Amino acid sequence: MKPFSPRKKRSLAYWLLLRIPFWTVVCCVALVFLFKYVPVRRTPLMVQRSIAHRADTSYHTRQDWVPLEQFPPELVKAVILAEDRHFSVHHGFDFPELRKMWDQHRTEGAVIRGCSTISQQTAKNVFTLGTHTWLRKAAEAGWTLLIEGIWGKRRILEVYLNVVETGNGLYGMEAASQAYYHVPAKALDRDQAIALVLCLPNPIRMSPLDELDARRREVRESLLRRMPLAGTPDWLDVQ
């Protein structure tokens, strides 16, 4: 049997350290460019949920893709204020909020909470399996940088509003609006829009039709106070 030559060793290292990482990056960038223009119809979370409910014949995945301009401004403002109030100015990661959270944990013993931005949530929903591992977090960070650089804020928000989980088998605000209120998202009033946004932290357990608990009432009052003062960025084509 021929010995394993140094040339073959170098060839293996070349593929492992250079060629495979290079083509992985190329494929990731190409996929991000594709989804800059093509609606995201399926996400890993949708597939996971479908597999988990494969024995439930009543379970159906519903997503109705609509362009950003068809979402009412009240809904858009409420989502940004509730989920990522610095969305328009950060570059994917809200470092001031992360520092604030860490300082509260260090000085007051506060529980470490999630500070994922809309960009991070979109990257996780579209490109990762959503597992609670450091590897997924690292991949999410890479995808976040790519969509911030290639998509821009407007497209990130458009994708987020169309793929975010909004109920059992529901994805996107259009599907939730149709399911809960039987109207398209563009016909939502302010109270309906806020009710949908309040369920985003746990859309499987929460329904916009349920009576609000103390925590959600507090968030609702905060949104009602801040929404009239919130402007819309130049890149956001809603009136």
C-alpha cells in the first residue's frame, strides 16, 4: 500500500482550511443576494414545526407574503418600538442595550435577557435552525452582518414581517391578520396592530384575542404613549 504523501496531506489541508470555507462563504452570500429579491416562502422553523406536527392533520402552515408598503404604519411602528427601538440606527447589533443588560445583571443581579435585534431575529428565522447553541449564535451573527450589508433595513423589516412566527402554524403579520381578524394587514387598526405585536414574544401561547395580563397591558400603554412621537425613517415607504 502506498504511503500517504505530504502532497496529499497538503491537499487535504488546502480543502479543509481554504477551499471549503471559501465556497461556503460564496454560497452564503449568493443565498442572501437571492433572498434580497425573492420572497422567503419557507424557513427552517416552518419545516421544524411541520415535522413536529406531522401526525396532526389539523395543522397547516400559513404564510401570505405582502410587500412592506402594504403593512399599516401603526403596525410597523409598534413592531420596531416593541422589538428593537434602535433598529433604524444600529448595524445589526444593539451594543448599548447589551451593555445596559450586562450592567443590570452585574450590579443588580437582574436576569440576563435576550437583546436580539430585528436583524438578528430575521437572520435566525431565515438561515438557522434556531437551536440554543453557541455555534448557532456564531452563525446568526455572520448572517446578520450579511443581511445588514446586502439587504439593508427596508428589506430586513419586510422579511421579518413576513416570516416571524405569529401563531400556531401562522407566519407573518398578513397571515395573522387574516386568521385572527379576517382582514388583510393593511386594514388593521391601531389596537389590532398592537395586539398582534404584543404576542410576538410567545405567539404559540398568546393570542391577540385574549384578555391582556398585567405585563402586556404595561407594554401596550408604553406603545400607545410612544407611537405618536415615533417618526418613520426615510427608507420606510409607509405613510
